[in-house]
Amino acid sequence: MGAIAMNGAFYVGAIGLDSQQRALDNIANNIANINTPTFKRSDMRFSEIMSTQINDLDAPLLQQSQQTVPAGVISEAEFLLFEQGQLRPTGQPNDLAVDGPGFIELLGPSGQIMLWRGGTLKVNEDGMLAATNGMALRALIAVPDDVTEMRIASDGNVTGLTDSGQNTVDIGQINLVKIDDASQLQRLDGGLYSVQDGVPLRESMPGEDGSGLLVQGSIEGSNVQLTEEMVQMMLVQRAFASNAQVLQAADQLMSITNGLRR
């Protein structure tokens, strides 16, 4: 039983090292994106894992297969934290931010729905209002050629000034969508999110249903707090060092055992 316990200590320590390494990588990714617009930090959840069974020679035979022992910790899941980032005014009319939990819908290359927290808008080759990656807004807002200035109200109403600067024309309406369970979102490159099939999205005008408001001329910053991330990093480093000491202690015990003489 002593050899089994020592071998178990090796596995527990190794699992702990792997889990803490994943947590450290996650913190490093948060810090690296502290200046990335609309970036949402992520965190790790840990849970205890149990070995499948242990054979206790002193226990009745019927109970031996029912006994389990703690076998370490595992990083169970990475989840996104969607707290609002600080809105930074840019003074650029093509910049757009969402002040609230809602998302702007974009059309992906194959027509799939992508969710976007805002950024810089442009008019793509088809004359449609789109994100900088070229994906058009799902609202399919066509911008006339003679529009020289575009205005986006907080309720999503899009208007434009013509060449003369005296006439205002209605261009379209940008709505927001909300998702009840943020864990159903998958983060993609470029500040985009995809939703699993069958997950309902609730669409509403900005300012309704708690979806938030649109803010033209601003960009949402990252919600990463450097002080909090640094504190978490120190805690993870201490946990990593503790698991390394478990391995070291188990190795020393095994070395003593191997050096025993009858």
C-alpha cells in the first residue's frame, strides 16, 4: 500500500501541475489582450477528481470496489466573463460600441450568424455597411453613394447626409440580440462569437429588453483588470510550486524506499 500511495502522489502532483499550467496560460492570454478592443477576459473552473477505485486489503471484499480516494484537481472549463468594458471616445464616426450586454449580428462567409461587440464600420464592395473584416451587418444596410456622413443614433437608427449636406436620408436600423446563457458562445478570431445551433437569440431595438444602447464615435475597451490578473497569477504560481513540491517529496520517499536493505 505504501508504494501505491507514493505512485498516487506522483499522479496527483502531475495532474495539479497540468491544471495550474492551464490556468497560468489563461491569465497570460488575458493580460496579452488588455488593450484589445471588446476583448472579454476568461477564467478557469477547477473541480476535484476521484480515482476509479482503490483496493483496501483491510476492508471487506464487497466494499473494496466501492472505495475511492481524491486524485487531484482538474481544470474543468474555461468560461468568458462578459462584464462591460470601458467605452473610449475616438471621435471617429465609423467607430461603434455597444453599451450593454447585447451583440450586433453579422453575416459570415457562408451566411451563418456571427455576433460582434462593435468596432470600426466600413462600406464593403457591395455597398453594404460592414465590419472591418468585410462581413456585412445582418440588417443588410445599403449605403447610397451620395452619402457623405453617416449618423447612428443610440436606438440604432442609421441616417446619412447627402452630398449637399442639407438632406438627411434614412438608411436602416441596427438591432441588438441577447443570449440567455453566455456559455453557449464560442469565441473566434477578430472579436467575433459563434452560437451553437438551436440556441435562441432575442432580438430587440437598442434600449429595449435590457439589450443596451449603441454609442457612435466610441470603442469598447477590454474588461481585463491588470491588478486582478496579477494577483491571480501569483496565486496560481504558488499553487504550481506546491504541486511541484508534492512530486519532489514523493520522489524523495521513493528514493528512500529503493535504498532500503533487508
